[in-house]
Amino acid sequence: MLYNRQGRQNNKMNIGDTKTMLELRAKIKGKKPNFLRQDFQIKKLKKTWRKAKGIHSKMRRKMAGHILMPNPGFGSPRIVKGMNSDGLREIIVYNAKDLENVKDGYCAVISRNVGMRKRIMIASKAKGLGMKIANISEIDGFLSNAENEMKKRREKKKGRSEKKPAARDVEKKEAEEKKQTKENEKEMKKKVLEKKA
């Protein structure tokens, strides 16, 4: 079957053949250059893309030997737009309950600001459901490593609490020591007064 760059065949969308479209996308993206702004070599200008707007700009006029500008030809086929390399669309997950929203043809992606405890909960639930998580390659390996890391953190926290006494305890000890010194001073004064009398 022949496809154009938009993934069309005989003016109809072919939904079933995503594998060939993913291969085509990889080929297109392999040829795609890094789009740099005009005069990017000048230090004060950043390399991030800005459209060339000058009247005499050779880049804007697409003259040979000048930097290429973005155009629709570098885009991926319509069928596979928004898909990852496995041909699945991604849904961001923030907690274990969000895994219920992940359907067939989709995969979960754990958000980057989710902590380790929730990550473990999400991964274990996904393992039970037989679901795939895009940003975890092996769920079993991740779970074992994460649990070991959590144990180390707990031990480290216990060690800190044992070493350092709480600030309140330190203050109480200091107050007791002051009281004892005052009492000792009073007793000494009494003894001195008794001796004089």
C-alpha cells in the first residue's frame, strides 16, 4: 500500500495500519533538522526558533544553502499524531484512582511531581490490572528498588531522631540545671549565714 506523508490512502484514512505509519514517522523525524533562528551564531541571540521576517532575508525566501524553516512536510502522519513509539496514546496519572480512566489503546504516564509513595501505589495497582506505564520500563524491578529506597530513608530518619534530642528536651534540661544551681546557691548562703550567727 502506498501512503502519502499525511498517512492517507486513496483520500481515506487508514486506521488499522499504524505500524507502518510509525515507521514512516521515524523516517521523517530522522531527516528533520534542528530548526535554528537566523543569525543564531551571534552570542546575544538564543538558538531557539524564531521566524525570519527580514525583507532581504535569504532564509525567509528559502534560498539554497540557508537554514531550513519548519513546514508541514516535517510533520508526522495524521494517524499516529500524539502516539508514543509503541503506538499508544498517553494519559497522565496522578494517583492510583486515575488508572480507571486508562482504556484500550492508551497507556498511563506517572506525572513528574508525584512522590515515591504514590508512585509505588500506582505501579502496584497497574501491575495487578496488567496495565502498561510508559515511564517505567519494568514494573517489578521498579517496585523492588523503590521499596529498598523507602526502607533506607526510614532507617536514616530513625538514626537522625536518635542522635539529635528534641529541642524541647534540651530546653527542659537547661531549665532544670538552672533551678539546681539556684537551689545550691541558696543552700550555700544559708550555711554561711548560720556560721556567722
